[in-house]
Amino acid sequence: MNPIQKDELYENISQFLKGKGIELKEGSYTKGIHAGCSLLADAINMSQNGLERAKVGLEKTKDGLEKKLDQVRQVIHEKTAPTPKPPVTPTPPPPAANGKPKPTARTKRKVSSKRTKRKG
């Protein structure tokens, strides 16, 4: 936006009022109106400059925040990602004292008990 000149606002108001049938002649009230228009033009110009600076600052802040947010996301991903488990390989049973593998429940032989008959 182009800045507003101090006299430009007063001149436009004067032309607007002239179109409505009111002419501003030199006097004490016109000096007050002129001063008010000058202050208003300054306020508008300063506001526009402030808004432009805020917009630029916001864009810089937004870029910085997006970078930080990406870093946070990466850390969360690294901490919560499942860890790959090594493949499970069956381990043979440890050998018995005689060097032969210890018999398991499937390889044990059933020993039948002989009952002795009582004489009686």
C-alpha cells in the first residue's frame, strides 16, 4: 500500500464535503480538521508499516516453527517406532553328563512295573 500524504486526506475530505454542499473556508475549525486529518494519515501509515513487519515476522516464525515441529515429529517417530526383533532359532537341549542329549518327554521310554503277587 502506498503511504497517505498528510495533506491528501484533508483535500479529499474537503472535496467530499464540497460535493455535499459544505465548503471549508480558512478558519480555526479548518485548522483543527487539518491537524486531525494529518494525525489520522500518520496513524494509518504507521499501522500499515506495523502490519507489514508483523506479516514478515510471522512468516519467519512460521518457517522456524515448522522446522521445529518436523524435528519433534522425527524424535517421536524414532522413540516410538517398533524395533525389529531378531529371528528366533531353536536351541538344542544341553547335553547330559554322559555327553548324550538329555531325553525329553517325547523320547523317554515308559518303564512298566512288574507287580509281584503276594502269597497269602
